[in-house]
Amino acid sequence: MDLKEPPPARLSEKADPDAVKYDSEGSNEYAEGQVQNGQLSRGLKGRHMQMIAIVMAGGSIGAGLFVGSGSAFHTGGPGSVLIGFIVVGLMLLFTVQALGELAVLYPVNGAFFTYTCRFLDESWGFAMGWDYALTWLTILPFEITAAGITISYWRDDINIGVWIAVFLTILVVVQFFGVKGYGEVEFVLGLIKIVAVVGFIIFGIVVDCGGVKSDPRGYIGAKYWHDPGAFRNGFKGFASVFVTAAFAFGGTELVGLAAAEATDPRKSLPRATKQVFWRIATFYVLSLFIVGLILPSDNKKLLGASGANTKASPFVLAIQEAGVKGLPSVFNAVITISVLSVANSCTYGSTRTMQALGVRGMGPKFLTYIDNQGRPLWCVVVQILFGLLAFIGEASNGSTVFTWLLSLSGLSYFFVWGSICLSHVRFRQGWKAQGHSLDELPYRAQFGIVGSWIGFGLCCIALVATFYVGLFPVGSPADAENFFENYLAALIVIALYLGWKVYTRGKGGLFVKTSQMDLMTGMRAFDLDPLDDAAPRKKSIANLPTRMVRSFV
């Protein structure tokens, strides 16, 4: 790609027609779902994008929240869980806003990996791209195995290998329908998860107020925040929450990756990114706060909260403590659906990232192939082959293998989110340096570059806290094996970065210069007329409540 300084250009001018695929109205220039010149199919509608943003399962509303949070409760206590998830939630809020601004302007395949290459450094972009792809490749077999484990809640007489085969087959079938299949499946599963979480919140409030006759505890209030207490194991307990929260929120950034296949990203992306506020506030912070009120953090069953061991899920345990029969089984079914949703997103995240890496010359050429239905066929094959690793769980040391596979992705989200925030900051610097104004942007991040700097800083703090807990784990002496299980992903990222630097002989230096940033390729041409829901409104005290709500809806 030629990165020589381009002359300043207004956005109303038409860019290279081979690079720009959108007309002045923000719509794709060919019919919905139609494929041209080997491009990915643009079949994701607005409702798909909003549901992806609200319930995107990269662990999001899935095993990370429903099960993984249990170990965080036991290690850090309800206070640490609440604060930790709020911190990571704020981090994600700033990150997704930054990503929304970039993705609306550049709805290109590869999204944040491509932005990192353009606005930060090509080598760092290479490291982020492959680390992100490896994250999803290794999570898939784990989640398929987890889905099989949830079935043992009802039937432990059937070998888990049977369920692995069944779920993997279902996943393959979904791939035949391409991006529309992914969007429709995620939309349906997402609705189920939303109803389940909202239902649990209502149930938890009733239990806490003593409204369940089968619960002998009566009114609970904030009893468990005093005994056994809101915080456990001091700072170490608090720091240990970050990785759990990252895994629970992981996948939120896929809304940006989906921009390349959205029917109308100019309208659907801003709305989808604003939904993140409500998702963080309701589906995570509020639901976990309720769990902390009605379930004591010293419950010994929480020690087994990992993977999809639903018998140790704090949500299931909270229902069991209330003595409500039948409901734990219903919630276990929700967890099964959630884990399958995670697996569905694994195939989307990895395949689109690998295809973009191949197109940019950072991966094998065969990964670039897209069939006439807009599906990255060979990327899907690679992902499914990784899914076969789920059968390793049948081996006697299968859990050890999975532990090390997941260690490859442990910190990946912090690196990706931090890179998105920094890419946004650098983009704004390049945008200004090349003679453009903010008025030319079709969508601006609600918190500007200040929010991106805060998001980047929070990512750095989380990495330092995780490093500390990796060196000095809770309740045990320093252990090399524990450290590498927690921090192996960082070493992989560094190795990928240095490897590409050496391979390209240090091309581009440490950072892409603002004057050399490629601001034109992939930009969609549009008129500067604002969107209906983005038109400036006169500020007054009378419309303050309306403006506050519209900032997040």
C-alpha cells in the first residue's frame, strides 16, 4: 500500500472506486447480501447489529458472566467483583465509542486490526491480528466442550464426546448460511439471554426482600456484604477480578468487525455502540450486584466455578439457596444456549480476522478466498478443524491441555482494547495533520480522545494488576507455572510483534507518521448532511433529560 502523503481531500469527494463501496447515502452500492469481486457479503441488518452489540458472546453474556464470575466472587468478594466489572465496563464503553467512530468512517474488513496497521504500526497490527485470531481459534474447542458439560446437569450417563459431535455439527450447518446465518442465530439466542438476565434480576430483588416463601432466610438486604464481607484477600483478590471481567466482556469489539458486512453501517453502528452503556449497566453490573446480595461469597461450591460447570454457577447457586425447584434447571438451559452462542461468535471473529490478515499479506494466501455467497470458506475450515480439539477433553490430561490453550488468549482482550483506543487517538492526530476537521466525521465518539486516553490507561492498569497477581497468586507462593498461565498471551504478542519487525526489517519505524497515514482507502463517500438522530439540537435545561438518554440509545 502506498503510504505517501495524500493531498487533503474533502469527504464529499469520491475516493478510489475500488476502495470505496458505499454511495453518498451511506448504503452499499449493490443489493443487500449480493457479492461482488470476492467481497464479504453485507447481510447484517440494523437489528442484527444492535443485538450483537447488546449480547455479543465472546464470553459476554455467556459462561464468563454466568459461571466464571463465581471464582471472582470467592476470590475477591462481591465488592471487588462490582468495582472490577465497573472499571472494565468503563474501559469497554470508551473503547467501543472509539471503535464506532472509526468503523462508521471505514467499514472495512478486519476493522480494528486494519486500523492498528494504518494509524499505529504495521508490526503491532500484525501481532494484534494474529493474537486475536488465535484467541477465537482456541476458545472454540473449549466452549464446545463446555456446552457438552452443561448437559451433564441432566444426563451424566452419556459420554461428552457425543455432545461435542452434535454441537460441532450444528456449528458447521450454521456456517452454510454465511453472515446472515450468524446474525439470525445471534439475534434469537441473544433475546433468550436478555430475557433470562432480566428475569433473574427481578427474581433476585424479590429474594433479597424476603418475598420467596421457600427461602428460610427471609429478608436478606446487604447481610452478605457484612458477613462474610464485601472484600476478600485484599488487593490481590481485587486484582484477580480483571481477567475474569475481561473474559466476560470479551467479544464486545466484534460489533466493529461486523461493520464490513452491515447493510447500512452509518445508521446501525452508532446505535449499536450506544447500546453498550445499557448492556454494561444492566446485564453485568446490576445482575452481579444482585448475586452478591443473595449469595454468600464464602460458599464452597464457588471454588469449582470455571468453564461451564453450571453446578458452581453463582446464578444457579443463588436460585438453589432460595429453594425454588425447577428454576435452576431452566437457568442451566440458558447457560447451555449462551455457551453455544459463544461458539457461534468464535467462528465469526476468527474467520473474518484471518481473511483480513491474508488480504493484507500477513497470512497464507488461501485464507483470502471468498466464495460466491460471500463466505471466507477456507478460514471457516481452519476454525472447524480447531473445533475438533474439543475431543482432547476425552483424554485423562485434557483439562491441562485446555488450560494452556486458554492461556494463549488470557490477556488478548486488554491488548486489543488498548490498541483500539490508541488507534483512535492517532487517527484524530492524523486527521487534523492532513487538513481535515471534526465536522467532516459522520459519527464522533461521545467522549472524544479524552475517553480513548482513559480507556487506554485503564487497559494498562489492568495489565499491571494481572502481572502482579500472576507473580504473587492469591493464597499460594510465587509460582512460574501460574505466571505463564496468566501472562503467556503477552509473550505471544511480543514475539509476533518482534517477528514481523525482523521480517519486514523494521519497515515504518515505531509509529506511522501522521503525514503518512492512509486516510482515504476504504473510506465511504458521503454527503455532509447529518443523520436524523445525529442532528445538532439546541441545548437547554428543558431538553437535558432527553439529550442524556439519546447519548446512550
